[in-house]
Amino acid sequence: MAKIRTRYTLGDTIQFIGSDGKPRREIVRMIETQIVEGYDLWVIYGYGENLYDLNHVSEQKILISQRQINEQQHPGRVPNTPVAKQPATTR
């Protein structure tokens, strides 16, 4: 059985940029897995008011969109990136 590796669970609110270019906020209604050749396990989220007419958006798209939304809300902010440790210098 495949192990679902995801940051989200059912009922979570996700925020992303829709196909119309506008930020959207939706509740996760379904988690579906698909095996995509070369990409390991791909997780897709269903959201929307009608349970039988679900839309889908990938976790990768959600994360990219959330980063873009954060950049729009906080322009010029440096993203959280780890600082590479420099080797200790000796004299």
C-alpha cells in the first residue's frame, strides 16, 4: 500500500492562486494519490462545495501559490532559506 506523504489533511484550508489568477481559499475535501512516472508519489487535493464535482490542484501548485501570495503580501521579504554553515577558520 502506498504511503501518502503530504503536508495537508482532510478539512485543512488551502490557499492558492486559481486558474483565473485570483487567490482562492478552499477546504480540502478529498486526497487522491496518483503515481506519475519519474515523479514518485503525487498527491492531488479535491476541494469545492459539491462533493461530486471536485476540482483538483496539486500540492506542488499549492506550495508555489502560497509562496507567491506571501510575496505579494510582504514585498521584498527574503524567503526562509537555510544559511549554509561556513567551516571554522583557524589562525
